[in-house]
Amino acid sequence: MFVIGERINGMFTDVKKAIQAEDPAPIQELAKRQIAAGANALDINVGPATTDKVGAMKWLVEVAREAVDVPLCIDTPNAQVMRVGLEAAGGNAIINSTTGEEERMAEVLPLAAEFNCPVIGLTIDAEGVPRDANGRMEIALRLAAACMEQGIAMTDLYIDPVILPVNAMQAVPEEVLKSLGMCKALSDPPPQTILGLSNVSQGTLYRELINRTYLVMAVANSLDAAIMDPFDDDLMEAMITTEVLLNRNVYCDDFIKAYRR
Ligand code: THG
């Protein structure tokens, strides 16, 4: 599993405050601690912290890059903010994201080719998020076709079938699980799959339990990557254990310790 730490997001109060005060210390500490906790990359999202999205994205990426040398997942719906983030990331980035809408793909996919980096494609179109797995796959197919036209390898496309809070839309988690498996039949080699895990539990009472249970199911259904909270030890350990039980990592008696090393 490729773990993308979710914590550098202006939706969190500590990050919002740091952006507003232009104080690099809390951001750099979050960057280092997430990597130490087992994240392989970091999501970078300005969120609602400021109206100067371009300036804030450039600052966040520069500050994070000084602290750690891992791929930075530039999380913005705005193509101009995306370009600035990719430039600041200096070639080690992931584009988060395009939707399946023609106009969005036309402005974002060329950036993936230009900066030679992976791109996340959300199964969203002009009508929003489809209700079931088949609707998600129609958009996933459009994303895959558009990438092929641009010369983007399927292994550089991460399909995100968009998980939503279970308390508002109880049928969604199961449809998303089905989509993950269907993505792997889409082409040979298939695209990769990704989720923003914490969405599933937003507004619920047992957040950590829901995140953890869902991650186990998603990994068992071909999930390759997740934007998630690496500070949640139980979550990380459930992920590691799932990979051992699925024979994706070698079993040894203290496999948790071995993985963390
Ligand atoms: N897909 C892709 N990118 C994404 C998402 C996705 N990026 C953003 C998001 N979804 C994933 N990241 C988060 C980060 C935080 C939370 C959920 C998803 C979260 N935050 C708390 C909340 O809203 O309750 C904030 C609590 C606090 O203020 O401390 O849950 O799906 N490609």
C-alpha cells in the first residue's frame, strides 16, 4: 500500500493557522512526523485557510519540501494552483486531481505529461458522483482513454472512485469496493486505485473504527493507495496485517515491527 499522509490540509485548524501566520514549523513537523509514522508521500491542500490559493500552495509545497524528500500530492481543483504546486515540488509530485469532465481533463492531463508525474482521476463528471459502481466505471473508462491519448501510462493513472460519508449515503462504500475490483479489469496493465479514506467516516461517532474496517476491506479489494491518517496506529497496523494476510508482505513473527523498520 502506498500511504499518502492527509494532515497537511487547511481544513485542520493547526494547518490553517500556520498558513495564515506563514509559520513553517508546524507544517514541517507534520511532514516529518507523517513520514516517520509510515507515510510514503504527503497530500498538500490549502483548504479554506486563505483566498490566495496560489501563494499558499507555493508556500506550503516549498516548506514541506525543505523538511522531507518524498512525493507531494498537490491537492487542488484549480489548474493554475496545480501548476504552481507542481513547479514548487520540483518534479517529485502527484496530481490530485482531475475529474472525468472534458474541460478538466484537457487542462490537467497535459500537466501530468509536462511534469512527468502520476495523476489521480476522480470518477466525477458534470452530474457529480455516480450512484453506483457501473456509473463510476463509465467515467473511469473515459479517464483511462484520455490518458492513453496523452501518452500517460496506466500505471501513472490512479482512479479514485470517490468514497463519501457512510452516515449520509450508506450504499456508497459497497459500490466503491466493487469499483476498485472493476478498475483492475479495465486494461492490461490496469490503472492504479486510490481513496481519500477519512471521507467515509466524516460526521460519524466511531471514526477510527469505520476508517480501519473500511481500509481492510478496500485493501482486500485491490486498493493500491490511500490518502489517510498515518498517526492512527491502529489503522496503520490493520493495513500492515491485511497485507500480510493477503500474502503481499512476507510473514514473520513480529511483522508489525519488521514493516515499520
Ligand atoms: N480523494 C482525493 N483527494 C482527497 C480526498 C478524496 N483529498 C482530500 C480528502 N478527500 C482526503 N483528506 C481528508 C483530510 C481530512 C479529513 C477527511 C479527508 C477529515 N477532516 C476532519 C473533518 O472534516 O472532520 C477535520 C477535523 C479537524 O478539524 O481536526 O475528516 O476523497 N483524491
